[in-house]
Amino acid sequence: MLLRADGDDAIAIGQPAHAWLSGQLARAWGNERFGAVEPYEEVCLAAEQHDAGMAAWERRPTLNPETGRPRSFMELTLDEHLEIWRGAAPLVQAQCRYAALLVSMHGTALYERRNLDRLDPADVQRVRDFLAGQRELQQRLREPGDRHVERNQRLVWTWDSLSLGLLLGWAPFSLTDVPTADEDTAIEVGTTTLRPWPFRTPQVRLRCEGRRLTGRYDDEATMRDALTNAPWVTIEIELTRAVDD
């Protein structure tokens, strides 16, 4: 779950909703400089479904007693996070093998960037077991000679990061190691602009839904009830190509 600040309120955005916005970015992506997304439907599906493993947790979120609000995706315990990502690719595999492969690779990329020196030995072993299991799954899902899968995994990573940054108000920020047609580049992200521009059209309109939370809660049951009954909010974002880009 993402918690987007809005004055004293918070807009609770489910991880699958954030992934929907990632999929919108994927479907708008590509031009002469950044190349095409191939295979298009499979990669876009992976972007849209990369957080499918979070759906069950989102139905029964746990309370952060320090904030009085649902715990965000950054506040999950290691065991919760591992269990979510262990189940993500099998859920997507029911739709598409290639998309499931990219979802699994996205999960391993998250843990390959994690500093294991901060974990105790038992937790380090749990992470290593998770990575080994995912790599075995990836070997079963991957077809020999697939030259694009690493590039596509980095595209999913890019759209995931961009979606998070747009929803959580990180601007200005940078996206690094973004694949183009023939090399990698960095993209500078402003409030409404990206430079260089990676999309097919000069404007891209995005939308996402969340729930407005107006208070803080003392217990989990009250928080869950408040979240269930909170008013819906539609977040609309318009990105525009800079005139000088």
C-alpha cells in the first residue's frame, strides 16, 4: 500500500492500483529514441500485474501503531514481503508465462539490491532461499534464445519506479539505467515533465484510484473498517513533453 500525503489526510493507494498506473506508462512507452516494447502485450501485462502478490494483503492490511494508519509497502516485515513475492509469479502465470517470468525477475531484482549485511544470518538465509527458488522458476519459464527479457525486466523496473515517484511526489528525481533503442540513459523527472521524453505522444494522461483516510486509528479492526468505508479518490496525472526537449 502507498500512502500519498494530501494535507492532513492520506490517500491509501493499493499496490495493484499503483501497478495499474505502471501498465498505463508501459502502454504509452516507446518512440524512435527509446524503441518499441516487445512483446508488447506480454510486457504491458507484466507491468500491470507486477504487484499481484499484494492483492490478498491489501484486503486485510496491518496497522502501523506509530502512525495509526495502514503499513506501507516499505514497512512490511521480511517474512510478509518474501511470502508476497514468492506467490506473485504463480498468480500471473495463470495468465501469461512471459509476464510471470518478468514478475519473478522483478522480485529478485528487489532482493538483489537489498543490503544483506543489515540482516541476521537466519534472515539472510531466507533471502538466499527465496532468490534460489525464483531463479529456478525463471529457468522453467524462460525460453532459450530470448534476447529481450533482461531489457524488459529493466523496463518494468523503470515503470514501477516512475509510478511510485509520480504518486508519492518525489519530483524532481532521476530514473537511471533506462533502456533505449540502442543504449541505456537517465531520465530526469519533474512534476509534469520527463527529459528525455520516452513516450509516443507529446502528452500522456494517467489515472489511479485510492481511498481518503482522514484520521489515525488505535487498533487494526477500526483501521480496516475505516479503509473499507473511506471515500474513493481518483488521482489524475498529466505528463507533457517539454518544449525544449
